[in-house]
Amino acid sequence: MGAETRDIMRMLLWQFSRPVFYGSLIAWPVAAYIMHRWLQGFAYHVELGPWLFIATTALTLIIALITVSAHCWPVARAKPVARVALRVAVASYDPPLMSR
């Protein structure tokens, strides 16, 4: 009963990879324009092909997915009942009053 680890991981990875992907799509035209203008100042320069931006986005997504996976795996594997029991125990703790 409840979600499986792979379902939780898929949901979290998708939620964190979307902003990276959309940010890359927004950054592509801006970076292409700025890099093109900067390279015009040189006598010899490289051509900016679409592979450069695709490779950069792929590398960024891979780094983001590895980082998020490393943090999400323990969360997805955790038992929620143990976490709720810990919160209830901490919330119900009433420390004794300190007297002088």
C-alpha cells in the first residue's frame, strides 16, 4: 500500500529536471547571441552549432539528476511511519521547568 520507491524517484526527478530543461531552453538564444557577438571580435573563431547547446543541456541534466538522485534515494526508501512516530514523540515532549 502506498507508492513504490521507483514511483517516488520518478516523480522527484521529473520535478527537478523540468526547471533545468526549461532554463536551458530560455538560455540557448541568449547565450548564442552573446557568444556570437563576442566571437565577432576575433579573426578566427569557431562556429556555434546546435550540438554545443544540446550537449551542454544534456550534461547539466545528468549532473542535476545524479545530485537529486543521491538526495532523493534515502527519502524515497524511508518508512513514513517511523518519521511520523518520531515527530509525535518530539512534539509531545514536555521539558521540566527550570527553577533557580
